[in-house]
Amino acid sequence: MVNDTSNAEYNSMVVYEELNSEEKYQRHTYVKGDKVQVVFKCPDPVQNLVFQVKDGLFLDYFDSPTVDEKWGKKEKLNSFEYELKGKTDNHLKNGYWIEKKYSMEYGKNIIEDGNYINGVRNGEWNFSPEGPVDMIKKFDKGRYLSKSYP
């Protein structure tokens, strides 16, 4: 699904995966009202994702007021491929968040930190591939404005 009218940095989501064989089938997706749930082929339900469609955006949806999740393979001692840490309000990310995830821009996992307002990025976001901040992106209520290098 793609939102062609959105100026957000991320305006699309994969919601269908072609089934070539039972072994390659890794996830399936349900759309229920304003929620999109991605269910991975794994016994751990923590790895499943839920997104809320709001104002034309696909936003992370959480049941708990505080999030500190780690998942994926361990890269190093007590370090996982993916991590999310922050607070939610009305099921959406709000306030300061730290996220470790794969970056298409860098082609590897990096650490990002910054603020969310009602599920969308706002203000300056720091991007750290290895060590100190390498790039800063500015957002205004989810809309990407600019990037700079410290």
C-alpha cells in the first residue's frame, strides 16, 4: 500500500507477500478497520506488528504505555538487531524515543533517536550508524524538512 499524497518520509507498507511455497511463507497481514496487523511465522507474538491508519499514515500501534522491546538475532552480548524504547499515549508513540532498526539509507542497522507527537516524527532526529551522530534529519509533524551532517 502506498499513500501518494503523503509528504512523510515513509509513505508505504507491504501488506501482501506472494506465497510460492509453505517454506517461504514468512508473514500474513490482516486489515481490520483502521488497524493493519502483520503476523510473522514464529511462535513469539511479540514479533507481530500492528499499525494504525490515521490521517493517511501508517503509524505504529501499541497496547502498553511504555515500550522497551528487543527482538531479532543477537548481534553482540545483550544487543539485538531491533530495539524500541519510549512512551505511548492513546496507543501511539509520543515523546522521546530510541530505535535500533535497519536503514535503507545506510544499508545496515543503525540507532535513531528523537521525538514523536501522536505517532509521527517531530523536530530533530539523530542517526548513528556506529558511535556518534552521523546525520540529523528535521521533521515537522511527520513531514520531512531537511538533513544535515554535524
